[in-house]
Amino acid sequence: MRRYCRLLVILSVLMFLFTACGGAGEEIADDFPIDPETISESVDPETQPGPVDPGTASGPVDPETQPGPVDPETQPGPVDPETQPGPVDPETTPGPVDPEEEPEYAELSGEQLPEVNIVGDGIRVDALDAIYLPEQGRYVPFLVLSADYAGNALLLRRDVLPEFRPLNDYSAAYPDSALDRFLNTEYLQRLDLARPFIQPVEITVTDENALGVSGDTVRTVTREIFLLSCAETGFTELYNAGKEGTALSYFDAPEHRIAYRENGPAVSWWLRTPDTYYLSAAYGIGPDGTLGSGNAYNENGVRPAFCVPPDAQAFPTTDIVRGQTLYFLSAVADENL
């Protein structure tokens, strides 16, 4: 009987466990399964730093090897303000010279010459490679390209004008274009005291009827200020262009065709020659000195050219560009001598 009771208890316990587990043939589902990507890898003890070796660790600081307290008797005393120089007055002390901020050209004051001293005798313009002329309140450099351009000395602005301009609104015909009108009105007025020297000359231009048909018909117009042509800059064998003048020997060196902004990079600049394959394309010289053509309404650099008498006197001075003897041309200087 006792053995029977013990067996009954064991069977009861087994039945209870079977019921609580939901049946012997089912698995228990995890309510929050573990994402293996969020599990940190186990630490490899071989890659972890070991315990500190007391034999190699720094011991306590030895007070005998440390610097002692400062002795006030050996230290310098307070500064006596009466023996020290006073504060610098920025108005009376010259600051450092920044070469990039130094003006390259002497400034004019209104219509008066800057304080430049003539340091020698005058010389004919046609005997020089370059001269400085007063333009809108300062002296700027012009190259002497020819001693005999229609009987005059031909000058070309060394750098392009500060502002870029289109040749025209549409048509690439040079006479009476927007740039032609600007040069002979607004720009002419900028030339201040050099204007009395400027001589009207005949220049050769492409006829408007040649545009759009690859024509090469040319004619002449009279101008005081003008642009150079393809032929004058050495490009004489062009199919879509009329021959406007003759080559100038200055441009025999290809690098002489490169023009720059004042104290700046090389830039493209307009010529007066149209690309006659089109109605609205004109030639210009690129920053590398090569020839190209583009729409007349594009903006490019402008290098005004004009003529002065070959025997006009230019005078030397060292006051336009610091440390250099340069020649300048001015009506006021000419009148005062």
C-alpha cells in the first residue's frame, strides 16, 4: 500500500509538469529574440592589457628631486614704469609695408600732375619701347608698337581696362559698334592730359556686307581710339576674315600677344576683326595668346590703341614706379618746359 501511494505521488507530479509545459511535443517561443548584430563579441583575453607590473610602474614622487619654493630675494622686482618706453602712437609710427598694397602708378590729383621730378632730357616717343600716360587720374603704361603707323607712333595699353565689355549687342561689324563708340567717347575723356597728343588715323575694317558669307571685303574709317586687328597681331592667313592692315613686328614673339589684368592673371581681349562665317562673331586673343572667336555680346578684355606724333617728347622720372626710371608723356609737362 505504501509503495502504491509513493507511485501515485510521482505520477501526479509528472502530470502537473506535462500540463504546465503545454505538451511534450511543443517548443517554447522567445518573446524577444536576440538580434545577433547587437551582441558584442566576447573579449579575447590575449588582446586585453594585462595587470600593471609594479616593477615598471612609476613610484611616488621623491620630494628631494622636486624644485623647491621660489626665493623672492632672487627674483626680479616689479617693473618701474618710468624707465619703460610709453605706448606706441599708431598715428606717428609707420606700419609695415605691404607690397601688394603699394600703388604701381603715381596718382594724379584732379587735373594736376603728381609730384614727379624730371631727372633727364626728353626723348622722342618713337625711340622708346613703352611710356606712361595720364589716364583717369594716374599714370598707366602703354607699349610703343610702331614708329610709323600711318606716319605716327602707335601705342597700345599694356594691360586690359579694369572693366570687361562686349563688342556689340549682336552684329560683329566693328564701325559704330558699342565698343567703338565707347572708346571714342567715354574712354577718350579718361585720357586727361594725354588727349592733346592723340592723332586721328585711318584704320582698315571689314565691310559689314562680308559678314555671314565668309567675305573679306574691307574699307577704311577714321578713328582716334581703336582696337587692333587679326592681321596686325600676326594672324594674316585667315579664311573667314578680311585683311585689316599689316602685321606689326612686335607680335612676332607669340608671348607678346598675352595680356593681363593690372597686377592680375592673363585674360582674353577683343580684336576688331569679325569672323565673317557668322553675323555675330568676332575674333579675340585668349589668355594663352592663341586666336579664337566668340559672340560679339560676350564680355572680354579691352586694350585701347591710338597714335601720337613720333617726335612727341617723353621725360624720365623715378617717381611713377618706385626705384625705376620711366618715361611719361603729358601736355602739362610739355608746356612747362
